[in-house]
Amino acid sequence: MTAPTTDLTSLTGTWSIDPAHSRIGFAARHAMVTTVRGQFSALEGSLNLDGAEPTASTATVTIQTDSFSSGVPDRDGHVKSADLLDVAAYPTITFVSTGAAAGKGDDEYVLTGDLTIRGVTQPVDIDIAFEGSSKDPFGNVRAGFTGATTLNRKDFGLTFNAVLETGGVLISDKVKVELDISAIKAS
């Protein structure tokens, strides 16, 4: 493997997200006292990167909702049910970028796009950081990105909840989304 570089100019072209080395996860408060984490294991997507003008880059991602896992089968079944993700009716979550802007630091950007969950599309901003690129032992040129955003699940029709005896709720409205993306240069 070559040593990683953070030179953005080499990133021009079409890149495919490598699902085996990428992760889209979430974190939500449970019972107002702890955080539950999970992830989606089946995703695909492409990036059209412009290294000379990174804000002209675009991204599309499709996530298979049935691939959701928090490590607890009963909880996973509930999240996949009609109460929340309703994977039978809505088998995918999609993101299509609509713009990008420079972020707060070097190699940081804000990717804006349309996120669709349960058939509801909302605009979202995702803070993205370029982590570097290198050639792997198989000759593939890879680029790594991390990202994060916070969503209000109710904006997407995920309204199930239960009131706790203490007056709080079972599931927080805010859900933190975390991205670790490995992309392979296609052209």
C-alpha cells in the first residue's frame, strides 16, 4: 500500500463506495439515560469528485434498510417494523447531493443533499472531512472520508415513542448519523 496523501487534486473522477470498508451508523438516546448505536451494513453509492474544485463534487448513496443492526435482535426487529423504518414498505434510504461548500478547516466540507427515509425527503447538511487517499495492495486507488450530521427522526415520519414513568421518552428525537466512507476510483 502506498503512503496516504491528502492531496485533493488527485481525486478527480468517478469513485464507487466500497461497502465492505464503509460504515453508516447512528446514535440515539434510549430511555433518556444511555446511547444506543447501530449501523447499516448494505450500502452502495458513487462520488463524482473534482479535486481542483471540491465544492463541485457530488454524491449519491443508497442504503438497504433491512441491513440495520444494533447488535440486539429484538431491538433490530422493532426498528425494522412499521413502527419505525418499515423495511417492508420502504426498503431503501437514499441521499442525493445538491451542493457542497467549504467547511471550517482544511479538507473539510459541508455536503448538502436530499435525504429520503420512509418516503419523506428532507434537505440535510453533512459535515465531511477528507481523510486521505492511497493505492491498496490490489492496485485500487482509495479515498477515505468521515462525516456526521444530526437529524430529527420525526421529520422523516419516524414518530413512534413511549412515555416513561419519569416523564421522559423512550427514544430521543435527535439521531446522530456517522459516516466512514472508503471509495475506490472507477474512472
